[in-house]
Amino acid sequence: MNEENQVYFIDSDQLPPSALERKHRLEQDPSFRADHMKYMDGMQVIESDIKDKVLKAMGEYDYNSYTAADIERALSHETCSIEDFKAFLSPAAAPYLLFVFLPRQRCCLRLPETLLLHRQRTL
């Protein structure tokens, strides 16, 4: 125990000395630890622009631009498009939340349940 740096070890008397030594080194020496976020030798590096696309779409999304007509158009579709989903996230969708729960109305992604939970948390 090192009182000066307030480093406390919880050691087991069941561990062999070599395991205790490795445990202590892992606890004290950050360079000894593996960086699991770093590509290791032999791993394939796959470039992706998904994060950039998502951030761009988030920046361009204007939830106030959707109207009741957009919500009604989205409700008339058999499945939700990305535009439908964006319309359902807008404040214009609030009056339609209960309508979405009707059994005849289907929408992918379990969107109505998600919106209702979000609405309940914000009330």
C-alpha cells in the first residue's frame, strides 16, 4: 500500500506470485495495458463514412419544418421512410401519437412506442 499516492491494492492470497506481479503491473503501468481501441497487427482497417453521414444529417435536420400534412402523409405509408421517421420526431407529430397506436396502422422500427416513452419523460 502506498499512502503517499493513495494507491490501494486488493490482493488475493489465492493468486500465485507471478499473477500478483502481473496484476500490480497492470494497475500501475498504463503502457502495460492493451489499448482495445487501437488496430493491432494483422487486423483489417475498414474505412467508413457512416459517422460523417449521420452527423451531417443531424445538422441538416430541422424538426420545425414538418407540418400536420407531413405527419398524415407518413401515417398513410405501409412502412416508414427516413423522411417519415424525421416527421414523427417533429413537434407536429404530438397530436397524432394516439392515432399511431391504432392496430390497423403499422410502422417499422417500433416508432410509436419510442415516441410515447419520450413524450412521457418530457411531460
